[in-house]
Amino acid sequence: MKYCLQPADASPIEEENGVEVRTLFGSERGCNEFEQRVLRFDGASLLRTSAGADEVLYVLAGTGTAVLDGERTELSAGSAAYIARGASWQVEEAQELDVLSVLVHGPGSANGTHHAVLAAEETERGSATAGRQFSLLATPDVGCAAVTQFVGYIPVVRAPDHFHTYDEVVYVLQGQGALHVGGDSVPLQPGSSVYLPARLVHCLENTGPGEMRVLGVFRPAGSPAEAYYPDGTQAQY
């Protein structure tokens, strides 16, 4: 199974009600929990609703204004949002607005919260293994019970091989590195995407020169710091 896609590996651009859509990981690539896509808005969009999946969004580039379940909000790089299944949203205006969308299949949020608007720079950083840090975005605390969405900050280091007990999709926002799985290594660059099934032993290495930043979404929701070494012992940080 292929666990890493480079920008050129994305599915061809499709038109979805005037929005350009490039699908990364989804059921066709063996990722049944999520559908990871890049949406390109250039102007207003029609109303968007997903009846069968929660959705978490992260603005990769560009600017715009959107209405999320009736709330108008300004969008720019680093903005994030959670939209519950059945709730609607649309972009009112945009200039080359690229949004990473992850549709979350399976049981959804059940606490009545239809949406949340978030920003990574407004949250405190937590710590994980090998000097890594993270900022939480969509989580159960803001009404998104289905997944945890976060920005991860990886220093120039190779962490020990480890695994998680959750399924995860990752998108590289910044930096250069490599994904190591089962003795094989593939390069990572901005725009690379990664699918990590639960209990897959792996390592994301930052080869430098600067900090690597990634956008992760995983389920069931929890802490990005929870990790285990191949022998099953809990990783220390």
C-alpha cells in the first residue's frame, strides 16, 4: 500500500459546483476513514453541505470570506474550521483560496455544535516526542467529537520509529523531510500527504534546514503526543 503522495500524485482536478477539487487520500487509495482534498476557490461558491460526513478545513493559501452555518468569517492562511455533517457553508468571495478539506466518515459529533472557527496561532503549543510540538485546532473541546485536527512543528531530527492507536492523514505545510515505513523511505515536501493507519510503525523525519510543519487529522480524537514504540511501550517526551 502507498502511504505517501507527492503533489503530482493527486487525482486530476474536478469541478464541483464551480470549485476545483483535487483528491489526495480517500477510499480509492485504501483510506476509508477520511477523504483528504484540496479545494480551490476563486470567487463565490454555491452552498456546500455534506450529509454523511463531518468536515475539517484548513486554509493553505489565499484570502476570502466565508459563511459557516450562518456565521461570516474572514479566511487567510492558517485559518481552520470544523463543520458538522448536515451544516452548510459557502465562500462569498475569494482570491486563489486553497483549502485543505478532510471529510470524516463514520460516527459523527453528537453534541449539537454545528461549527467552530479556529486559528493555530491562538492556541498554546503542547509537547510530543523528540522535541516536537503541536497546536490543537478542531477537537472535542470545540464540539468536534469525531477527530482531532492539529498543526505539528517538527525540529530537524529523526524521531524513533513509533506507532499510534488512531488512523491519521497528514499534509506537509512547510519543510523538507522523509517518511520511513518498514525500511523504505520516501521524500516529503510542501504538498506531500501521508496516510498512517492505526499501529503502522513509522517515522516522519525533518531533514532541514528549517522547521517542518504538518497538518494532521486523526480519529478517534485524542492527543497528538500519544505514541508507542514498536515493542508497545509508550513513547516518552
